[in-house]
Amino acid sequence: MDRTLTAFSGDYWIATGDEDEVRAALRAMGDDAQNILLFDDRTGRQVDIDLQVDAPPRGRGRPKMGVQAREITLLPRHWDWLAAQPRGASATLRQLVEDAVKASADKPSPRAAMDAAYHFLTAMAGDRPGYEAAIRALYARDKAAFEAAAEGWPGAIRSHGLALAEPAFSA
């Protein structure tokens, strides 16, 4: 699952897209891309990407998966069902977890949306008038109060914060 990034230069929105799209947009800016802040739209946190080096080509063979062995506890009927799966218990459990991750990624939880908006707004609007009232409204899920508190902010910051928070307001 590719993450979606949004780039800002000061108060101005620059680009939104997957990492490759944002990297291309920033490279096209040349030297003007020096004071850019990048945000992961899922978490609202600042991220860094390497604009200088392309990812090395993948070699042959199985990729390093970073598998961690841990213990889980299931009921006997669950173990019986897993044992009957053609791909084996571990592969079946990994697939079930991946399916759940993808399903939850399509619709972020209200809490995750609030936290993402909070992280973004703290970085981009933390020193602006109305910030504290906007954050209180965000966690109260009061869209009208949020919009009123953020009214004096630059449009790109207000719009992106509102877009990140929307799942919380519509829940």
C-alpha cells in the first residue's frame, strides 16, 4: 500500500500524491524545493524522502520480509480451520491481516483522522490565531466550530487540515 504525501512550501500547497509523484514534482522545482515540508496524509506527521537517489533496482530472489515469530493463542476450532487451509497457517494468517489492513486503510477511523489532522495542524498552524480553538473543535467533532476557528488561516492549510479531519466530522 503506497502512502499519500502532501508537500507544502510555507503556506502554499505544492503537491499531493504517492512518493514517486511527489518526488517528481519536487525535483521539477529544482532549487526552489529547499524549504518544503512533507506530510504523510494517513498520519499527518512530517516525513522525509530522498530527492537525490532513486531506489536501487531489486535483485533476484525473495525479498527480505522482516518476519517476526511471536506466539498467538487460538481456540482449537481456529487451529483446525487454519490447518485445513491449502497455503498453511502462517500464510493464511498473513493474508487475513493484510486484508484487514487494506479494508481499514480505505476508511480511516475517526480517531486516526483527528490525530492526523492534529499532527499536520500543529506543524503548519500551531502558532496561528485560532489554533487551540480549532483543535478543541476537532476533538469535539464540531466541524462548524473548526471552520470558524481556522477561517483566518491560509486556504491551503485550512483545506488540507479539513480534508484530513473529514472522516472524524462525518462519523
